[in-house]
Amino acid sequence: IPLSIETHSTEQRRPKMRIPKALRTAIRTRLRNDTRPMTSKDISDSVNPMVKKSNQRTVREMAFVLKQMAREGDLIISKETKNGLTPSGNERSRVEYVLNFEAVDPDIVEESE
């Protein structure tokens, strides 16, 4: 009698890390007030004083949050400059972000006259 073997993993997937609402709104308001593209360091330096201690992020953590927001459509990657190669052969890049006004404020209507 052959034994049945489970082909799927019995482990459940961990839920995605949710971005705290206070942090998300602080990032949006910062990018709404300043229309020029900003790096994760610029955003981290300006947003951290506005949110409470538990929501503050280092520059590296902020880069992760910004990439996640860009995937969700809240932000747009405005400029990505290639910055050489790592010793392992991966490309380095510097990324700057801009607010996606279409996703955030659907009520804004631009007139082209």
C-alpha cells in the first residue's frame, strides 16, 4: 500500500508587514508638501520627528517601507541611477520617490486650458 505524501507545505505564510497608518500618512504629507523627488534618507530625516518613537524607522528600514508603498501604488519611483556593481555582481542603485497623486487624491482634477 503506497503512503500518501503531502506535496504542499504545511506551514502557513506569514502575513505581510503592515505599514503603520501614522507612518504612511506622515510620508504622504511630507511628499505632498515637497514636490521634488526625495531619497529614503531625506524622507526618514523629515518624517521621524513627526511620528511617535515606535513608528520611527532607520534609513534602511525606511527604504523597505518606501519600496513596499511603491509596489502598492502609493509612490512612484521617479529616478533610479545605477551606481556600479557589488563584489557579488549585483547592481547598486539610488532611488528617489515621488507621491502618486492619482492613487492618493482621486478628486484632484487638472485642467489643461
